[in-house]
Amino acid sequence: MDTDLFRFAIRCKCPRCREGGLFRSRYDLALAERCGVCGLDLAKNDSADGPAVFLIFILGFLLVPLALMLDAAVSPPLWVHGVLWTVVALIITVGLLKPIKAYVIALQFKHRPGDWS
């Protein structure tokens, strides 16, 4: 994993200048048309469903073992599992979707530079 790319992806910054924001606003998943600092055309990006698929894998890898361990240790009623893991999944999804999308965009910028010119 490229730690430099990862660090800027966590902050959701432009893959070229690493200063401008990638998204229209703090709470919006839509990309800005262009970087406000270097003018990179972000509309050429095509991350498609990649970030969502990665997030599904992360959620499955984290939540299934945790749910099984909780059930083995405490054996709560089914409704507790439903409420607890729904809330945990929503929190993780909201917290990670933008950084994962920014990381996929940074990887595309680094490894497929011809798509951005």
C-alpha cells in the first residue's frame, strides 16, 4: 500500500496537488468538477462501484466475526444483533466511503495517468 496516497486519501485531497478537496462539500459524496487548487479535471474519474465493493468486503470481514463472537460470549436476542450491527455498519460506511473513494481515485491517477490528460 502506498502510504503517501493513503494519507492524502484519508484527508480526501486531490491526487495531483494534494491540497484541493475532492468532494463538493464535506457531507457530499459527489466529486467536484475540478480541483480548486491545481485545476485537475475530476470529472474524468471513473471509480464506479469499486469503493462500495471494497467497503462491503471490509464490513463483512469485520462484522461477521464480531457478531459471531458476541453471540458466543453473551447470546443476546436476535433483535439486539439486528439493531447493534445495523448501527455499527452504518457508522463504518459513513466514515469510510469517502476515504475509500478518494484512495481509488488516487490509485487511478497514479497507475492510469493517460485517463486524466
